[in-house]
Amino acid sequence: MTLLKFTLLALVALLLAAIAFGLWVHSRDLAQMRAVWTALEAVREHDPPHYDPAMTADLPEVARRYFARAIDPGTPLHRSVRLEMEGSFIMNGNAMPMSARQILAPPDRGFVWQAEMGEGLMRFAGSDGYHRAQGDVESWTKFWLRGLIPLARIGGTDDHASAAATRVMLESVWAPASLLPQFGAEWVQTGPDSAEVRFADVQGIEPMQITLDAQGNPVEVWALRWTDANPERVHRLQPFGGRMLEMARYQGFLVPSRVELGNMWGTPDFAPFFFANITSAAF
């Protein structure tokens, strides 16, 4: 065998080994995502209490206004929701089509967001996740090009978990029952149309800030989030959030149906990168 043939065979063998390894790692990522999704499905209560407006009688006015719109009387108070969405995601200044499904559990438990983005040969897929169970925390961001090339595989750090915990807190506006005081939410009115919300079972992150319109619809949500999404790539607290542009009612809950979210909310550097239309919400 000539040296050239030997070299070519060695390169082919290395390529096949790399592909096999990539497929194995990708399969492990999928297994993690599916396992956490299943665990969060199990969090759903089968016979929760039903909503009574008296539950909010002792809350500040802005909170009572929110719940008067957000939950119909008699609605079963499920705190988990499965969402389907479509929209666009901005990466490196380029807008890419996005479609996704998500399971969102209470803020002290977690979420999984499984998405596909891009087009043609540049279509990639993966998931974001966060899971708290029995004192253990796992979080990740893992996306693959065509299931073969890893584009992002991060997580497993306190920094990442903190950012993910803030995300699931902010997204509680898609599961309004989680914001009730009976489930540990603590409301403090901060202005005529604004409030700060903390969760008794979620420690170590900054509270959610919410602004309502006159009818009680949420129009802005944001929080100081621990992130390195800055030119220096240094982890620090930065405002993250955005606008709730439209609302829709599902199974007795009024939730945002069109949103735009991004880093540096409320500053001249605000750069929304996530634009979504919710096409389905199942409680």
C-alpha cells in the first residue's frame, strides 16, 4: 500500500470515528432533554384547586388587576404549560426562522425549550433546559447542525444555572397560576402600573419586574440576569426582558401570544433577539 493510500484511509477512518462520536454525543444530549421533559411532565397536578378571586384579596392593586384579567374564576390552577411557537431568532445580526415547543413548570422546577432554527444546509436544532429536583440542578444550552456538528454545548455551571433560573421566572407569565401567593409568589407594588415579584422557593436571583396596562395585561417583563452577553464576555447582572405585544386566552388563562425579548432591556443597547408567536398553550 502506498503512503498516499494509507494516508487517505487513515483520514477516512478518522472522519468516520468523528462522525460516530458526534452521533453518540448528540444522542446523549437528546436523552438528557427527553428525560428532563418527562420529569417536568410529571410535575403537573392532576386535580389542582380552582381559581377564586378571593385568593388575591390581600394583594396590592396592581396584582389584583393582573389576576382579574389573567385567570377566569373556576379555572383549574395548573402551573405547568406546554407551548408551541414560531417566529425568528437573531444571531450575529441575521434573522433566522424559528419553531419550537416548550414545557414550562413552576419556577422552582424548570423548563425545556426544544427548537429548530435556520434554513437549508444551515438548519440546526437543539434545546435549552433547566431542572431542579431534590436539591440537584442541571442546566444546558445544546444545539447541533444537522445533528452532526456541535454549534453550542454549554451548561453545568453556576453561571449558566443562574441565567436559566431567571429565564424560567420571567416565563411564568405563561403560567399565571405560578404567580399566585398561594404558590409562593410575593408581590410588591412599585408604581401605579408596576410590581416586583419574588418566589419564596427560588433563591439567589433578582426579582421579576412586571408592568401592566390599564386593563391588567402585562406589557413588559424584565429582571437583572446574571449573564456574559456583553462585548467583554464577563458575567455580570444585566437587564433582560421585553414586550408582551399580544395576548390570547387558553383554558381560562390569558397569556402572551406575541413577544419580543432581548438583552439590555430598558437601555439604549436593548437588542431583541427572540421574536415569538405562541400557536398553542396546553395546561
